Amino acid sequence: MDADAQKRAAAARAIDYVKSGMRLGLGTGSTAKHFVDLLGERARAGLQVVGVPTSEATRAQAEACGIALTTLDETPELDLTIDGADEVAPDFSLIKGGGGALLREKIVAAASARMIVIVDGGKWVNKLGAFALPIEVLPFGYGATLRAIEKAISGVQKSGPMKLRQGREGHPFVTDGGHWIVDAALGRIDDPGALAHALSAVPGVMEHGLFIDLASIVIIGGPDGAKTVERPASR
């Protein structure tokens, strides 16, 4: 089973958690795309749900699939968010943002009672950091913000190369919110919580791709199908 088939297997398992009447956060990216496709099949067969998309790309896909949509202004509390991730560690900390939608993804996940993360087997890692950490920044004052980011990272761990994500024709990639993304190649993140706290304190940083204490279930697609891992209950 290749990586794409593993993603679809994880998405198919996640569909089992969706019940009629639910308010859903709809993630962004290649794995979440499989989930939206499968959800659309259920919706066309009569499943009654309403979704909040985390990007304009997901909005367009969900509309094409016949899924009823709402906004967080209209529906500020969600039952469940289903989204992918670029890396997932055993403590359920995540790196997200490879698809460029991390700010909206985090807002929607935080508004949900539960978050289910769906990934292929290659995304489950012992430590976060092999995937470059996306950091969403305001274009205004970019140079000063970049220096402050480097200082914040260095106060927690060894820093690494940082690159402004590029879009079309050599221009910076622009998020749905009108921001830029810096990808920080850190190699290994030993304390995701401390790094998340440090980055959140930098003026000009709109959000970062460290998702801490948000995921409750991870579904991992593998060669033999999907495996479900639930986060241990807090004592």
C-alpha cells in the first residue's frame, strides 16, 4: 500500500467517527482531501452534517462534494475536526502547515471538542523536527520578525536555516489570510511546548505549526490498513 493509499485508509477509518448532526472542522492537505471526498459520498447518501473549512481550497472541494458549510461566526463550537499532519510524535504533538493553512487549522481545531489526525505511516515520528516548522508571519517588518524568531528559537534549542516559502513566479507564498510563511529547518525539537510558547510571544508571528494538546486521536494508515491510537486520559 503506497502513501496515498495509506492516507485514504486513515481517512476512511475517520469517517466512522462522524455521526449525523455533527458540526465538523474540515482540514486542508492531501490526506484531509481524501476525508472530504469520503464525507461528500456520505452526505450525498443522506448524512446530515455541517462543516467549517480550514482553507479556501477545502471550501471549494467541500462545496463541489455537496457538503453543507458554515463558519465559526455562525457555529463557534464544533464537535470534531479531522485534519492531516506533517509529523506526529508519540506525545500527540504535531507539526502542521505544509499546505499553508496552519492559522485557520489551529483556530478550527481549538474550537472543536475533539481533533482526529489522519496520516500515512511515514508521518509518525519519535521526535518532531525533520519536517521544517512552518511559521506564519506578517509581511510588514519581515526582517525584524525573522531576527526575533531566530532569537526565540535559540533561547530554547539550536536554531537552523530559515527560508521564506516561495509561491508562483518567484513571489512569496501568500496564505489565505494574506500572510507569509517561514519554514524553519530545526532538525529535532526536544521540547515542542517550550518552543511553541517562545514563538507565540514574537510580535509579527501570526501562528506557528506546532499543535500542542489539540489532537485526541491519531489514525495511522499503514501497509495493512489503518491503526487508531488514542491519547491517554489526563490524570
